[in-house]
Amino acid sequence: MGAIDLHARASAGYEAKLAQTQNLLVQAAAEFAPLKQASSLGAEDVVITHLVNALELPIPVFVLETGALHSETLQLLERTQATSRAPVEVYRPVQEAVVQFVTREGREAMYRSIALRKACCQVRKLEPLERALAGQRAWITGLRREQSNARAEVPQIDVSDVPKNGRVKINPLADWTWGDVWHYIATNGVDYNPLHDQFFPSIGCAPCTRAISLGEDFRAGRWWWEDESAKECGLHVKNDERQVAA
């Protein structure tokens, strides 16, 4: 049984949520340009890219190709670049920095400590993210409140980072359920990562992502060897939390 059969169940307010999301994307394109959509090519992000294309909005999409993604994710990236009306940009880590990190700490450094895992994320994700967002007033993400306790209060328009970098974060699916996401994918024939059919609800780098079992938390497959409180790579951690973590 695939992800659509398992999860595609629209909530009672789905149509209103969809309309609100469409309106928010149109508003974002008009009021917060220049802006981009950050896509991990997970279920939420392919929904947003589909909406951006359907609405013909001038919002480029970018993907962080960390050098450690699953082959299924890379294949979906190729298909998305070939079919998307919106440009799909790919940002990669500085190769020299990756080589130096792996030479110094080893290929499995992320399993040895949270500090080393976060250092790997810094090289492979956070530095490329800053390049991707240079000069942007806003960015669009697939964060949803249902994803984890840490994201339970995600607003649709997040201005908490504005004092530091002037950048607004738009979360158009903030109040969508997992069932809403898959209902949209099913009804619109959206191409998605086949790892979702193998019980990967949240997909990141291959060494740091596993399938989950029935009853496990949505993000249990990410950095599963760590404490729940540490399970973010830094992309979606607020500035004050970054300072505490440092």
C-alpha cells in the first residue's frame, strides 16, 4: 500500500485551507519579492511547487543538493527540473569544505556527536542556504504545525528573522494536515518521492534518514540516534535558539 492509499484524507476545512494557501502565495509574490521556495522535494514541497506552477507565479524554486541525498531524491530533482514552469535552482556545498570535513572527521562523523552532525549540516546545508537566499526578501517553506512539537506554533507569515537578516519566512501549508498534503497530491497527480511509499514521511540526507514504524513520531526517522530536542539541522531554528545551541 502506497503513501496515497495510506494518507490521502482531506480534513473538514481542506477547501478553505487550499484557497487560503493560494491567496497567500499570490500575496507573497506581490508583496515580498524577490523570494524563492526552498524545496527538499518532500511531499509538502512538491505540493507548493505544483501550486506555484499552477498559479504561474514568478517564484523560483531551489534545492540544496548536499552530496548525500538518496538516489530517489536525485531522480525526482531531475524530473522536477524537466517539468517545472518555475526555474529550479540547485545549490551544492563547497567541495573543498566537504573534503576537508570528511578527511578530518570521517564519513560517519554525524553519528559520533550532535556537534559533529550539526557541523556536517553547516557545510552541506546551511552555507549553501545562505548563498541561495542572498538578496532575497523572503523564502517559502513546507513547514507544518503538525510535523513536530518544535513546529507546533509555525505562523503562515514568520517575521521573527527580520531583525537579523531582513528576511520573511512564508509557510503556506502551516495549518495543513498530512492527510491534506496527500489529498492534494492524489487529486492533482503530483509527482513525489517514492521513498514516501516506503514509510519515509520526512526525507533528508541518506545517512540521516530512515523509515519509521507504525506509531512512531512523524520525524522519528530523522537523526534517530539523537535526543528529540536536537532534531533540527539549523535551517528552521530561530535566531535565539541558534545562540543557545551554539
